[in-house]
Amino acid sequence: MKKILTIISMLLVVLSLTACAPKEEEQVVITFKQNKPEIDEALQAYAAAYEEATGVKVNVVSCGGGSCVLGDMLKADYAAGEMPDIFPIDGPDSYKQWEAIVADLSAEKWVDDTSVEYVVDGKVVGFPVAVEGWGMAYNADLLAKAGIDPTTLNNYQAYVDAFAKLDGMKAELGIDSVVSMTAGPGMYWVTAHHNFNSLLSNGVPYGDLSVANKFLAGDIDETRLTEYANWVNLLFTYADKTVLTTGNYDSQVGAFLNQKAVFLHQGNWVDGNLTEATFDMAFAPHGSTTAVTDGIFVSAPAWYVVNKDSKNYQAALDFLNNMVYTELGQKYMVEDAGMIPAFGNIKLQPKGKLSQSVQSWTAEGKVYSWNQYLFAGEFRDNVLGPIYDQLAQGAVSVDEFVELFKTALTDNAK
């Protein structure tokens, strides 16, 4: 009996010591969803390095391009009560959708180091992902071989002449098409987001919303719309039809990389896909008007917002600050992801030629706004996108394209 009591006593001591032992701390895990698949590899590597340095795990989920719609993913997350700690918005429409859970970031240190933060009612709510821009990306070597000066490409007629000349030199230049562009389902962001902005902003002073607001109100400038439609049709006419109608991001960018097209309808975010390019490249303005325009479209492409209800709220703030103020974060942003930093304290310069072109246009003050996000995403994707697709497929004429656009814009204003 004495032996049994001794054993029981020993067990009680062990249990007591176990109960008093400090519990192993649970690892902090941030869920970070973002909409730029082209930076996924760099962001995943940065997240791994950040975890090693801080012990905080960052679960990165990339959703975008032609295979995934982030808005749909976030709606499903919200319905399941699993909203991420950090996620992006791209303008008024997406902000309004999530404003109830978006944190006020006005007190964050990085606010003083940027001029393109997202502000609503005097409050800073969005951390700018980068500075991005687009015009018509061109292969400078092929243009030189064809005897075309890219500085002359600044209006509709200049592009008409250049495209016709290049098309007549296909064999000599070794190209399949003059333009590499996509317009089919899954790629409406190329047409109904980026190209659509030509209608709203090309040739309009930076920050001037007058043209965009008229179209928002259903007040149709038929001259401007018709000139724009001719521009869209010109791009489609000289594009590779397979890439145009059924191509994806990789096939579109790949045609430009492999010098099978002289022009690419994308922005500087493709720099990471063009690291093996052996030719010089830059941006020229869009030719969506008969008048001369002298600028490209530049802005922050999106803004990271923080879920104010997150249990890891401070950890999310710390992660964003790490991007701006540490060597690790700055290297990720500029050297690994190839982005143009939106923060003045960062002195690293991107190596990508298209990013350098954006910086050159910006330094000269030759930039136009991004106004496409004044229109709801569902309108752009579900209404305008298919109209571009119909023109690309040859199912409608340019005149019919104009009428479909007028109807869409008028109905949207109601």
C-alpha cells in the first residue's frame, strides 16, 4: 500500500509540474491575398524570408490574371467568415464593398513617404502596392529596322501608317502580327479595364475627371467614342487572331518576348516576364484620338487594406511597414518583384526596361490618370468586356460596337 501511495504521489508531482510548465506560444499567421500573379513567386519568397526573420508566417494567396477572380474569392471568404488580414482594393467600387472592415491607416509611418495612398473622407485607408503605367509597349529594335521613329507614334493616323508599314514587312521582320493583344473571356481586364481608360483619360490633364464623369452620367461624347472605337478596331485588325480571341496572359506576353509582335498592349508589370528579352523596349502613347497626345497612363494599380477586425491586426501593420523600411522589404519590392516603389524613401531603381520607361514619362510629367475604376467592376467585366470580344470575333462592325457602347454607358447611368 505504501508503494502504491508513493507512485501516486510521484504522478501528482509530475502532473503538477506539467500544468505549471509554460505553454508553447502559438505562431502568428497572417493571411495575405493579392491580385498580381506576376509577383507571386517573389512575394512567396519574401514571405518565407520574413517568417525566418520575425517568426510570423505570412500565408500568401495570389488570385488574378485570367484564371482567378479575387473579388469572387473575397466574397466567398466573407460568407465563410474567413476574410484575410490584408487584401487589395483597386478603387471606389471595391472600397465601397469592403469599407465596413477596412482599417484607418492614417497614423502609419509610411503615409508621410508616399503621395499615392488611398484616401477616403480625409482618412488614409490604402497602402499603394506600387506605381505602374502603360501605353503601347514597343520593340525598339524592330521599329528601327522598319525605319519608324517611336516618338512619332502619338495619334491615330500615326499608328495607322506605322501598322500598315510593319504589316507589309512581316517576313522581313520575322513577326506573326504587328500587335500582341487579348480580348477574349478571362482577359477582359486588358480591354474593359486598361484599354477602356483610353476613352476616359487619353489627352486629359492628370486628375481631370470631366470626360470620365460625363460618360458616367450617360452624357456621350460621340466624336470621342467613335475615334476610340476606330483605335480599338485598329489594334484588333493588326493582332494575331488566335492570341486576340483565345489567348491568355502568357501567350500574349510570349509573342512580344519572342519578337513575333512589335507592340504589346500591357503595362510595366510584365517586366518580370521579359527578363530574357534581347531587345530594347519602351512605351509610346495610345493612339485613341486623332489629336496628338503626349503621355501614358500612370497610377498606383491597387492598394492593400487591412482588415480592422483581424486578430492579427498589429502583425499585418508590421508586415506592410517591413516592405517600406527594411532592406529585405525594399529588395523584394524593387529587385525581386520588379515594381516601381510608391515610397520616396526607397532609393532602389527597377531594372526592367518598361518600368524605366514609366519612370521617364513620369519624371517629365507626361502622364494621364487611371479613371476606369470609377466604373463598377461588374459593369466593366460583364457588360463592356463581351462587347470588345464581339468586335474581336468579327461578330459586330465598328459602328455596331459604338452603338453597343453607347447603350451600355447610358444604361449604366440610370
